[in-house]
Amino acid sequence: MAYPTEGVFGLGCDPNNDAAIHALLELKNRSIDRGFILIAANQPQLQPYIGNLSDDVAAKLKNTWPGPVTWILPCSENASSAITGGNPTIATRVTDHVIAAALCDACNSAIISTSANISGEPACTNAKAVVSVFGSMLAYILDHPVGNLAGPTPIFDGLTGNQLR
């Protein structure tokens, strides 16, 4: 499925469906060791995938979520290595994009969110571009505008606060 996010179109699936995750990797021509971002409509939807957080890290999240900020956080034992790329961390965001948040609410869960592109290529910013890149290979495309961010969300390391993207 493709859907709009804060700055680009995303591709996503159920983070608990390994077959869907592997299909997404194949679709994007992406290495499994890169991991994925999970987006959610609220922090409780991310809780099953996030490990214990210090008060300092929790405060950083509270100050930026919901919003267009992705945080790399310690992952829980429930987070599949297909999502984390085999790392002890997981990329997470409570989105403030109305459509992306509604999608998470409809699923009653966080969802995988990766930019709608072939790995290494520019991300799609509208549904027409998604169709031109992926054609009928996607089950569904939610044709709504992306948010006001000029590109993918910034990514920060939750432990150090350093910006990674």
C-alpha cells in the first residue's frame, strides 16, 4: 500500500507480517539489513516495538510527537529483525499527517513506513509518481497530498540526540 506522509509518499504494511515485509523489500529492491520506520497515530501503538526509555528520551518524544520527527530508539524483544535490520534499535514516529494517522488508527496498530521509491532513487511525492514507478504492483494507493515537509522526515538518535538524516 502507498499513502501520503509528512513530506513524501510512503509504502507500508503490517509490521507483524513477515511475508508482507519481504514483499516490500523485494518491491523496493532494498536490503533487509537497513530496517524500516514504524509510524503510528499515537505512542501506545508503538509500545510493543520499543524497549525501555529513560525519562530524558521520553521527554524528547513528548516534545516532538506527533510530528514529522523520526527517532531511533531501543527496540523491544517483540520487534522483528526484519523491521530492525537486525539492530538493537528501531526507527519510530508518531505522525501528524492526518491520512497516515487515520491509516494507523484503522489498523489499530503502527505500520511500516518506507519512502515510496526504488532504493537509491528519489522518493515519490504524489500518487501519480507512485503509479509510474510501481504500476499495479501495489494493492492500494491512497491518493491524497503529502504534508508540508520538503522531503523525508529528519531522523534523530534517541540516546544521543544527534541528527542522522
